[in-house]
Amino acid sequence: MAVIVRKSVEPRYVPDIHLLPEDEKFFITREPRPYTLPRYDPEEFPKRVQFTSAHKTIPDFVPIHGRLSVSPEAKALIEEFEPGIHQFLPVEIERRRSTRPIYRLDGRVLDTPYYVFFPQVMLDAVWVERSEVAVRPRLHGPPSVNPKSSRDLDKLVLHREIVAGHHVWRGHYQCHMDLFFSNALAHEIEKRRLRKLNFVPLQEA
């Protein structure tokens, strides 16, 4: 089984964290080609980011400049399932105009880097004929396939033999902007109380 991943929109779990002004064009100047996954040179990647909101705490899964980022514990868990596959780039998180500490959700002071997370596997696993999806032809290559709306995510059916053995992947031509976890990984995230992602269970056949 698998789930489609959604970042939380609850305000308490979404502090504002951005690149420093001198790095703000980093992603723009290194935009990957369409239907490819980004992979960055660790030596070039920004080393610090700024925490610009008044939040007191930071969750285990949080957007940094719009990119999903993870705590050391979440990184370690993902690598338990798929060691050495995905790219995790460390950044130091600091308040922009204050030395006031940032706290983890369990009350600890944040004193370690977080990791901007770039999955490195793409799969086209949607069983189109059994799913509620919109199929749009492309000028070159396979058609794009996406859920008809955000309310239809649970109407995706995946090919079991394609996703078997995988734990983290992004869609390629199918659900290109979406992130998927195996049910086993999602279950372990919830068991270890790592927050805050939302999971939509999907069918497999």
C-alpha cells in the first residue's frame, strides 16, 4: 500500500523559513528540466536559512523556501527504509532579527541542522483506467496524468508491481508534482510521532 503526501496547512506547523537575501535566486538559476528531479551540488547549496515568523516551534516536516525539509530524526527514518538514495542537504536555521531560541515540538531547543529533502526516484504507477484522473496529451512524450481535483486523491489506484519495494518517490509524467510514501514508511512516521504531514491512503491492484 502507499499514500500520497500533503504538507500541513495548519498555521502552527508552517513557520516562515526562507533563503537569505543573497541566496534567494538559488533555485531560480538552477531550475531542473521539465519532468526531471533536482539534484544539487552540496558545495553550492546555501548553508543557512532565516526563520522569519514569530512561531516558537518547528515541526519535523516543514517547508523551507517552499521545499519540503526534515528534522534529523525524519531524515534518519527515511534512510532506514532507503539508505543512500535520496538527497538531504543540511541548513542551519536562525531567526532573522533575534537570538530567541527556536524549539522542537517536544520542547528541545533546536541546535542541529535541518535537511532540505530532494527525493531521487520517479515512478509512473497510476492505473489510469481504474483511477479518477485527467489525462492531457503532450506534444512530446507520454500524456500527463493528474487527479481531477484535490478531492479525488483517494481515487487514485496504483499498480502494485510498480511500487513494490519503493518507499519514497515522485510522479514522473503521472502526478508529476506529487510525493508518495509507502504505507510502511507513513505508518512509522506516525508511530514515531514525527509531525506534520498529511497522508491520503491509495488503493493498489
